[in-house]
Amino acid sequence: MKYLRHELVIGKEAQKKLEHSRVAVVGVGALGCVAASLLARSGVNLVLIDRDVVSVTDLHRQILFEESDVGFSKAERAKERLSKINSGINITCYNLDLNSGNVSILGGSDLVLDCSDNLETKFLLNEFAVRNKVPLVYGSAVRDKGYVFDVVPKGPCLSCFLAGSKSLMACSSEGVLNYLTSVIGSLQVSQAFKILLKKDYEKLLLRFDADKMELSKIKVNKNKRCKVCG
Ligand SMILES: [Zn+2]
């Protein structure tokens, strides 16, 4: 009954599949708040990971938090909030800095959502996904543009086209529009559903420009010399 409106679109069997899935959300910031909220409301079990505490400058876009959360762990506060939204799902949270020594905590997940804000974590997740054949949905959003990319077994990985990059533009210095992060977090969930439900679709780099209201689909080729997946 709870998921009736979803079942009318995707069917009961697909909805059951979602309820038996576990998704790790790495980074419970702007993208992570949107994605985790939609996943929790869809009945998906969650692993939430974030090393940060809520800051007052996060509130304009991190939709799971309110003023009384400032100074507290994002992962823990998000878990509390999401448990109230859907008490029927299982949520594990980690208040830690994900690194090569502890990345194995992602091991029991069917899919990883990269909602992090730095390249170091993004490359760490990419390597984990390729090595362990766990699908990964990458997301990033800065200023008025955002990107989504799916890393799946046999397909190109993040390093195929981002290997030379040293850093990403940061929201802390460049800023970001709150409606953009809602769009990108939602697009990540739409890709996650396709992967969890084993749908056949073309894996493309999605680029959304909120100023021009343009969604571009860019073909990414596998780089034979890629140090991660080549
Ligand atoms: Zn690669």
C-alpha cells in the first residue's frame, strides 16, 4: 500500500526488488540528502557515510537538515530524519572519512551513489566499484552545472575520462544553486533504479545546465590505457 503510486508505474515485482536492495550513499551533502530521501521513500535500505557536521551554510540545499542540526554529524542526523520518513527500511550510518583502509564497508551494497564533493573520494569509489564489480552512480554539481555518470562492469569508468584531473571546482568557493543539486540528486536516483531493476539502457555522461535548461548526453569511450579498468 505504501508504495502504490510507484507500483502503478514500475510494477509490484520491481518495487519488491527495490525493497530488497541496499544502496550506499557516500556524502550526505546536497546530492546525498536528495538521493537518500528519494531512496528511503522508495523503500530502499541505506548505508550513509559522511565525515562532516552540518554547517549553517549547508541549509540552503541540504534538505534533510534544519537549524537545530548545525554542529551535529550529517550521517547521524540524516539517519534519524530518514527513519522518521520510512521506519520500514534498514539504515546504517558511518560518521567517518572514507579511505582505502575502510572502503570495504561498502561491500554489502548492491550499488554505490557518489555524492561526495572531492576527486580523491570519487577516484577511491571508482576503483572500489571496478575492482568489486559494484555499480556506481557518480554525481557532481557546482554553480549552475551538474554531471551524472554510471560506472558499471565492462563499461568505461571515471578514470577513463577524468584521470588527468587534479581537482574539481568546489561549492565552498564557487557556490551552487539549490535547485541544481535537487535535479542532479534526482537524476542519480533515476539511474540507480535502472541499474537495480536491471533495465537495458545506454550508459552516457549526463550534463545538466540549469541556466540554459539543457540536458546533454555525452558518449564516453572506454580508454584502453585506463589504469583502473583497462
Ligand atoms: Zn577506466
